[in-house]
Amino acid sequence: MDKNEIMKRVDHTLLTQTATWEEIERICSQAIKYKTASVCIPPSYVKRASEYLAKKIPVCTVIGFPNGYQTTKVKMAETEDALKNGAEEIDMVINLGDVKNQQFHKIKEEIMQLKRICGNHILKVIIETCLLTEQEKIKMCQVVSESGADFIKTSTGFSTAGATFEDIMLFKAHVDSHVKIKAAGGISSFDDAEKFITLGADRLGTSRLVKILEAEQ
């Protein structure tokens, strides 16, 4: 697969706690240069990045990040604020305690509440696969499919592991056809990126592919 085609599926990501505006500005410029799907950045930089990008590249941000245990009202407020500041895509983290408590109705309702706020804006649901059993992952495929969300996403990149080929295959087998898939965390080569896409990933959350392209120049 052509590298340019792969880059069109990349959410060029910088979510470190110490990210400076200079670093955010750099990834925004790189996203324009390499025509990525979006930039995925902390909520505090959304307004400034949105103004800087001027609609050239969509701004994606994270909600309930990285642990997901904020209340639904807090996540709703975060989402409203992000959209007001110019975010066009939202990546939310589910409450993993609700998964362990088997309170799947609460997770579904929370996703639905955020999707109502997002409207036509893309909502991706991070289920943090590395912390779930196979049966919990399958159940979350069902919940996300029924919730109206646009994507199911593997990982925050801030837990014990990132995306795996096995998880993408599991997602592909168990989500409804209208739900897209995002692999995130640990994607470090174009070969891996191509394999994730071949297995069913529609988006890739990574910063390393741009670094590879920059090093090649």
C-alpha cells in the first residue's frame, strides 16, 4: 500500500502531559504536509490549533482521558467545550469500572449522550483493550455498535499495551458493519500500519509514521 494512502488514515497524535504549543504547532504543520486524517491533541490546545489549521486538517481531541472514570456529566461538558473550541472529532474513554461491574447499560447510555452532543461530528470510543478480557471486548463491540458511535478504538496509548493485530481481527468479527475501527498505541512502522489496515482498521492513531517520513528526507 502506498505510504500516502496510509497517511490519509492517520490521526497524527501528540497527547503527552508536557506537550508545548511549539510541539503542537509542529504536528499541525506535519499533518498539513503529509495530509493526515486529523491531528489528535489535548483539549487545552484545541482552540489554538483549530485557528492555526484553519480547516485544512480536522482537529481531534480526547475526552475522559486517559482513565475514563470521570462522571458522564463531566465528559459531556468536556465534549461541549471541545466542539465549541473547534474540535471536529472526539475520542472518548469508557468507564472501565463499569465494564468490570458488568454495567454495560451505563456505558451505552454515556456513549449515546456524547454522540447526541457530537451530532454529525465523529465520535470514537476507546475501550482500552489491554485491560479487558476477550469476552469483555466482544461485549463492548456490541455496546458500541448499538450506541450510535462512529468508531471503536483500541487504546489510549497510556496503559499497559497498545493495539494488536488480534484485537483488530476481533473487532472486525464482532462490530456491526456501520462501526469503523481505529488502532492506536505502539504502531511503529509502515508495515505494521498496512497490516492493521488490511485486517480492518480504518484509522491509525500514531505519531511515528510521520517521524519515519521526516527521517527519510
